[in-house]
Amino acid sequence: MENYIVRIYRRDAADPHKVAGVFESVEQETENTFTNLNSLVSLLASNGADGDATDAIDTARTAEGKP
């Protein structure tokens, strides 16, 4: 099981996919910044997160009523 720490410092209330923060991989001892939700998903995917990270975005968009 991988462990990550995600800190979100900024979020656009009008567009929840516009977020900025820091992504840390505990096991790899790495820290990367992200400036939008797609960047965060890419970091998760490149660090070997289980499952399909894009499914999480699609689910979030559907819940918000976005295509």
C-alpha cells in the first residue's frame, strides 16, 4: 500500500478543478507541486496509485453536474 500526503493551498470556488498544492509520496520521500486537478492525477498515476485515477475525476465531475 502506498501512502501519500496531499496539501491543497488554493482552490477556485467557480471551478473546483483549479487547485494548487503539494503532493508527497511517503515511501519515495518525494514532494511535487500541482496547479490543477489533472496535474494531481498525473502525479498519482506516475507514483503507481492503485486503480484508474481518471475514474475519480469523471466521478467528481458527474457529481458536480459537469460533462
